[in-house]
Amino acid sequence: MNSIPKIVILGAGYAGILTAQNLQKKLKNNEADVTLVNRHDYHYFTTELHMPAAGTQPDTKTYEKISNLIDEFKIDLVKSNVTAIKPEERQVVLEDGTLSYDYLVIALGGDPETFGIPGMKEHAFSIRSINSVRAIREHIETQFKEFKKDGDETRLNFVVGGAGFTGIEFVGELANRLPELAKQYGVDPSKVGLFNVEAAPSALPGFDPELVTYAMDTLTKKGVTFRIGVPVKACDENGVTVGEGERIEAKTVVWTGGIRGNHLIEDAGFEAMRGRVKVDEFLKAPGHENVFIIGDGSLMIGPEGRPYPPTAQIAMQQGERVAKNLIATIRGQQTEKFAFSNKGTVASLGKGEAVAVVAGKKIKGWPAAQLKKVVDARYLFIIGGMGLVLKKGRFL
């Protein structure tokens, strides 16, 4: 190992950006060379992407330039696509070069998990990046414009596959946005259909049943048609086939039915399940003492014997712990095991509505919606201080 160890962080999502920020705060000069690799020069707030996708919030409020979040005198930012990870050679291959490392932090996020459903990759949108949500918003608006020209009512049907957090939050925003678009384009709102299809026996799987009922009732009143316990069997350019052959004709299908770890993890030879590696208690990849995998690519089993869901909350905590352990390792100090601290869960249901569980307490309606704002503002404060909170218009 070189006298100054090289730390390479792949990905600037929640896990990666928190790793980089904690390293730059606590590393002394010349203790390590830290490089952060990201395909874009901005960091986006994944938990808010459902809003610009629906068109209820400008996409500019859901991302920030990475150069405004890190000290580039301490962190070397490389804008590039990762094409391969070679753990045995301690190298990362980029589209325009190669990086060597002593310690590697893989925080590449995830890929949409379509479970092999025919046509889903080819014909459905997914909420996964700033570019993808722009495409969804523009496509939805285009359907209203085109309907005025050709009268094809299937353009006014919108299908959201998956009723987990992303699906429910997106449906909530769409339930607010679609009536506005109908009014804007002079379309009879009764012709607009919004369908949420979920294979599991409940929306928001694993969430408190009382709050799930409240969420579904709230969204049903807003015009959402739920098809729960009904799997999507196929997707094509004209809609989806669900259940035992039922068709929902639609020109817009947005898939939120799951994510898997980034394909580069499996390609690198790490043993993975749906692209996620079962990391040890220190967030290390099995058999690789110098490789940490965090965020969507990591798999950790909770005390109840079930995997933790890949949320922003756990990704942030993983980033903080990896940074602390990297510094401890470099200094020859004791490292600590990762222990997830669940601060609570909030799911928005559109403007002024949400459901939440915090410290075992159930919250719903307007109070939960305000809590969602607090959660979003808190994250902005963590990564960018009050200046970023104000810049993104929170509480204003």
C-alpha cells in the first residue's frame, strides 16, 4: 500500500455523498487521497423524484451540483461512467480511463427490477434519475396534447406498476396533477384513468395496516383505481396485461415495482442476490477487506430476520459509518459494526396528505405531510446547511 492510501467512492447518491462529506470533514491533510466518481456532476434527491415526474415540482429543486456539496481541494471529483470493477486488481475501469485504489466504496445505486415481465424494460418508464423524470413529465403532458388531436382515450389512462413507497408517492402526485392537466387542455376529467397495480396482497407492503387503509382510501377518493394482489404479466406499447389476462389499455406505464443492485456489482464477480451483496457487519463485501458496498447494492438482515429495505435513511447511515471506519483503519484504530437506527417512515400521498410511523406513533393527513417536509429539509441541511434548505425553497 502507498504511504498515502487511495480511497475511491463510486456513486454520489445518498450513501456516496455522505461517505465523501464525512471523509472530508474528518481526514487530516495528506491522510488519504479521496476520489468520488459519478456519471453526472450533480447529486439528486431520489426520495423526491416522484414530484417532478408528475410535474408537481420543478426538477431543479431535486438536485444540486456536487461541487457545491464537497470541498474539491479534499475530494477529487471525476465525472465519468464506471464500466467495470476489478477487485482482484484493485482497479476501477471508467469510460475514459482507469483508477487504482487501496479502499473502494461501491455506492452505485440500483437498476429497475422488472422480474422478467415481458416488455417492461422496453415499454415502461421508471423513476430513477433527473433525465427519466423529465421524460415522464413530458410524456404525460404530450398525451393530453395528442388526445386533443386524435381523440384516442387510451392516452388518458395512466398505469403505475407497484404500490410500494415510490409507486404510492408517485400516484399521490399524479392524482393532484392529472385534473390540472385536464383543465389546462380542456379535457373531461371523467375520461382520465389512474391505475395502481400491485402483485402483493397489500399496498405499502410491511407498513402499518391502519395507515395503509388510510392511504388507499385517500387516494381512491382522488380518483385512483387500485388493483391489489394482481400481478402485471406483460407490458406493451398499448398498456399492460394483469392477473388472468385482464387488459388495461394505456399509452403510459410507469414501473416502480422494485430495484436491484447495480449490474456492475454482479459483473465484478461479487456473490449477489438481485444485484445486492450480503455485506458483513462492517459493510464489507465477503472476502474483500478493502471493499465496502453500501446503499442499494448492499443486503443486510435485520433483527427480525428480514432484509432491510434499501432506503435513503439506511444509505445515509451506511455512508457515515463507512467513512468513520475508513478513517479508523487508516489511523490503526478500532472499527465499529454498522447498526441501523430507524428514525421512522413517511410516505406522501400528494399535496397535504401523508402517512407516517415515528417512534411507534402513527401519524396521518396534514401533520404527516408536514413531517415529510421536515424530513426532506433535514437531509438538505445535513448535506448543504441552511443555505441549501433555503435555495431549494423549503418552508418558503
